Amino acid sequence: MRRKNRKWAAMAVGLYLLVMWSAYRWSIGQRPADGPILEHIQHEEMRKFKERRALEAEEDAKAQPHLAEARLNAAGPAFVAARYDQNHIVFVVATNTESRFSASPLMRSGGKPTRVSAPANPAAPLAGLQELWEPDSQALHFFPAIVQKTQPGEQWILSLSATTTIPVAIERTVIAPAGCSLGMGFLASIPPDQQHAFAASGHDYFLVRNAAVAPVDPPIAAHIGELPDWKTPPSLAHEIEQQLNQRMQQEVSDIDARLLANAHSPGASAAELPVGNARPRLREWIHADQGLARGEGALDYDLHAFHLTPDGAPRLYVRARWKLNDAPAFLMTAWFQAEWPKPESQKAGSPDAPPVLLWSDSSWSLAMRQGETPASLGDRLDFQTILNEFDADSDGWAELLVHSYDIQSDQTQSSDAHSPATASTTIAPYLYTDKGLVPLKMAFHRDLQSPESCLDP
């Protein structure tokens, strides 16, 4: 290159670099704040989805006054409480706070927890709160804020039933081991003048609040509670069985369609069950579901009747199970509305109208087919149980305390995708509606793993 052209070549290169740098800076300025363009598209889709769901929920609440925000606010917050002995309850306000066997702050602080004397006849076994420890005062500052701020002697309100509440006094802070983790809560005592009402309660599970709930004005007397003397007429039982079978066949079809649609996804292939797993693979489940659709499953169920609504009509809660070759193949809960206002009217004969199937839940069956439940699920009709009924704000609509076997395994927290599902349960309060149960906050989760399984081999 001639010497006189070098200057122009250098200027051209510099101009080119300047243009490229400017273009780069401009592209940086155009990049969405929430990441690359694909992530931006995903975020926008999620935002629009949440907006649609929020709008649908708002419209549904307007159409159903008892589902309005006022009812949700009036019902809580509340914690699940369990009978500990004849004069005490125990409740957990923070679950899964830390690992049970790790070098936790509780251990590093130098404090030594003291075992709380266990009752001779343990109550409330579903909560699993028979083993309690009182922490050393040196460990208190490691606890959640609610534990630190709650003092001994503080009075809380215990709901025994829909119509009965009593005061309880915080006695001490406790640590409650559950599976591989620790929960933190309180042991509360029943005042002497309330011990008769506490002993007379036929329940072992309750709701406790740090303040009373204001009733609606005017309050509605709906006589919330179970109807223990309910007798199901044969004609009603036949109608219920027919509707259960029809709903099961519909659910089986929907579940299998979802499973087949996702069968070839990368996630499904990566989580393929091992050969030695006792759970059938997708092909075996599809074959079993074809048998269920043909009516080959043996149905058994139990039924409980309740007053839960202002209209006074009984709501029937059914836990249903279908077996193939004497093995559980499908689990479902269902709610029916009976068409007569009082259970006494059934003595005169069959009702004029059949029961109405309000809604059902077959989520356990989907989890079974995805290998997300322990193998023992469905051996008994105890996969969901109603433990107590309340009406905290006296609006005539019940809140239910429900015990359920969880449908999610711990595989999401484990690096081994082939590890078997671990049993866990949840006791949680819900608002009853004729379209489904609305979960409230402060559910109590219990890990059913044995302590030995928590330790590394």
C-alpha cells in the first residue's frame, strides 16, 4: 500500500469500528429489561396468564358473594392446633425451619433443648406432635419473628367447633421434629374453667388464632357440623354410585389424554421409572384405565353428611376407590348436594330428586400414574379426611379442617429422579364452597420419613 493511502485506510477502519460500536450500544439499549427476547416473550405470556386468572377470580367472586375477599379476611389467619393432653394443645407456626440433623444455629448456639414430658395416652396422631422439645433461651434469637414476639401467658383463641371458642394461654415455646426437619410453635394450656368444654369436644384437631374473628352483621345460624346419624337410602346410594362411575370414566379419559400428550416430552423421558419400580409404566396404566372405562373396576366408598351452607341442605362427602385385581387403580373425592332440606325427611321414603354432584377431585389418581405417590396410597380410604368444621365469622358457610396425603413427592428436592416418592401429609383449613375448597393460609405439613432415612449412608 502506498504511504499516502495509509491515512485513508486507517480512517476507514476507525469509522467502521465506530459504526459497529454504536450499533452494539444501540442494541444493548433495545434489549428488554427482563432479559433476552425469548425470556421477555415468556415473561409477557406469564404476565398475561396471571392477569387472565386474576380477572376470572374477580368475576367469580362477584358472582358468588360468599367467596368475596371479605370472607377470606374474616376467616383467618389461623394455625392448626392438636390436642396434646387433657389440659394442653400444641400448634406449629413455622414448619421446615431447618434440617433436623444438620449443624443448625440451634446446635451451634450452645443451647441444649429439653424434652417435654409426653402424655401417657397420646392424642391427635395425624399431627405427629407427640415428641416436643423446649429450646434453650440462648437459641431464641435464631427463631422466626412470630416465635420471638409471642410471650408466655399471652392469650390466644381456640375454635373447638363452629359454635364454641375458648381462650388458651401460651405456656412455652417448643420444637417439633417431623421427618427430616424441625417445626417451631407453642404448647398452650387450657384454663381450669374451660377444661370441661375442652374434654367434652369430640375432636382432636382445631384452629387457633391470636385474636377473635368479628362475626358478620347479622350473624347467620346455620348449624354447621357433621350429621352423624345420617342414613343413606338405597335409592340414593344407587344414584351416587352411578354418578361416581360416570365421573370416574370422564376423569380417566382426561388424565390419559394428558399423559399421552406429554409422553414424548424430554422431561417425561428423563423421569422414566426404573425397571425395578413397583409402579406400572404408562403403557400399563393406559391398559388399566381401559379396564376402568369398561366398568371392570370394583368400587367401594364411604359417605359423610354435613351441614355446611346457609340453605340447610346436606352436603355429602364421598371418598371413592376403584380396584383392579384387588389393587387400588383410581382414587377420587366427590361432593353431592341432597335435595331435601332436613335429614329426617328421608324416613318418609326416597327423595323426589336425585343428588347433585357438585364437584370432585381426582388429583391423587394423576399423581399415581406419574409415580409421585407412595405405593401404599389407596390401601385404605383415608387419603383425605375432614377433621373438624368451623364458622369463624358466623356467615353460615363452613371452614373445614382437612387432612390429606400429599400428591407431590420429594423428588423435586432430590438429585435422584429415580428415588421413590416419600409420604407426607398436610392438615389445612379451607373455605367450603359448592365449586370447591378454597385453601387458607397456615397449612401444617408433616413429613412422614423416618429419622433414620434422613441420615447420609
